[in-house]
Amino acid sequence: MAQALTIRGLQGAPLSARDDRLINDILTEGLMPGADADEFKVQQQASPNMTVRVGSGTAGDRYVVPGEAGQGTFIVHNRNDPYVGSGNSDVPIANGHASNPRIDGIDLRVYDDEFDSSGFSKAEVVVTQGTPAASPVAPAVPDGAARLATILVPAAESSSIGTGDITDTRRQSVVNGGGVLVVTSATRPLSPFEGMQIFETDTNRSLIYDGTEWVITGQIGAWTLYTPADSNITVGNGIRVAAYHRQGRSVQFRYQFQTGSTSSIGSNPGIGLPFTTSGRPVFAAAYEDGSANAWLGGFARAGTAANIAFLYNPTTGIVTATSPFIWSSSDWILVTGTYEAAA
């Protein structure tokens, strides 16, 4: 028996709307790449009242909405078409319960008569009203919908919904099962999901979301400079350079400080680390007495959950203003090491 094959993108190809939706299954729920900040964003009105505004941007306003099993995935456009509306949309919110608050969902819902027998083939922004309670929870997202935001409606509220009542829950769409989203550190995804991966063009870092926070998994290019929060060290007109490279919770760093005429080293000095430590790491250190052109080895030690590593020398222990030598201009402190960050 001959196979029945269809081709997407070929003129006259017999590709149904359902076939097209199934192809879209490669995308996860959320805004398409390149979306403006206002696209499908739920906001208070300029003069707050009991409606909220669903914004439209200028990048095409496309949002990926998952369908039911076997239905495929929809890409909803808001570009002055009759399916969603023209530009910004005002969504009415019901007055609050007399004595308890509630949480409503603002959902982008797709009606597909072939699957839901709704009698409609359209998309629209709907309110899924929650149940009033002393500690309210958001209602379930309807089938064939994507949640754009939740609204906390205070008890007895009947005049306005403000920014503080709105929680943005939009996601960023990526390729299902993988795909790296290219962003900047200022445009990270709005509602990331566990396992989501991004690359920041301004920091040259790769990060993955662990369900709680973004974790650095790699960095290309030069190490990142940082300003150490030193203890009992006065830089003055000296020259201090510190940098680090981080992958996950593994941190490599280097610290170098050449004293100047207004620099000073106090008793029990410590160098600032780029991230708080886990455990009690020990690092290699070296000190140069510039006047004698003599180098001494040493080490630096940090405490648990610390961001300071204190300096030690091999002869008298703790470094002081006069040990391992009397510090003056053109002396050096060098420290380098690797450690596990606390988070």
C-alpha cells in the first residue's frame, strides 16, 4: 500500500489545519521569540477600574497555546484580526466577594469546534473566576488555554484592579524538548519552566532554570571582572584586579593587588570572593616584598557560607601589617583558587 504523505509549505499541498497544528507541537506554550514586553501582557488601566488591559506589541503578537491530546498546538496572532481583537483588549473583572478574596485567571483560550463542540473556531481572552476563600488559590487553566496572568480580587472590591493585584504568568516559547533561547540579562523569560535554557548575549553566559533560580552552566570569552569586598585592606592608589569564571556552582577566581603609596594592610586581612562559599575552601596565595624582590608562599582560607578569604603566611600564621614583612608600596598579594558556591 502506498504511503499517504503531506508536505508543508508546498503550493497546493493537501495539508489540513490539524496537520499544521500537529507540526506546531514542537513549540512549548508561551510568547514567540522576539516578542515585545507588552505582547499579551495583562496590566491595570491608565485610570484603574474593574477591568484590566491585555496589551499588544509591535512584533507580531504571537502566543503559542497547547491544545488537547491529538489536537495539536495553536499559534494565536493579535494583529488587528477578528479572532482576538484589535490592539489592546479590555477584560472586565467581577466585583469581589463580600468577605473573602479570590484569585481569577486571565486566559488566552482557543475554541475549536472540531474537538470541543463549542460551535466556535476562534481565540479570545477570558476570565476564569476563582473561588473566594480566606487563602484563595488560582483556578485550573481550562483545556485549550494558556494563562497570561492571575488577578487577586480583594474582598468587597468594586472600584479598581491595580498593578499590585496582577501577577504576570506569561511564558516564553522554545522548541519542545530542547532549544536555547537567546536573550540578554535584562530580557530573561518572564515565567521560566524547570529545565529551560538560555544564552545571554551581553554576559556570554549559558544558564538553565532549576525550578527556583537561574544557574550558570557555562561562559565563553574572558573571565568576569568583579570588585572584591575586602576586609582590612585599603586599596588607596594601588592596583587591584579580580576576576572569576563560573559554571554551575563551580567557581574559579584570581585576585591580584599591587600596593601603592596610600595602600595599607591591616591585621588579619581578607580578600573578597565573587560568591558565597560552601564548605571551608583553602586557596593558594603568594606575597612579594617589592623592596627586597622576594616572594613568599602562603594560603587564604574562607569559612563556611563566607565571602571573605583570610590571608596566612608560612612563618607567623595570620598576615598583619608587619608580617610576613612590613608592607609598603609596590608589594604584591596574589590569590587563586576554585571552590563550590553556596548557591
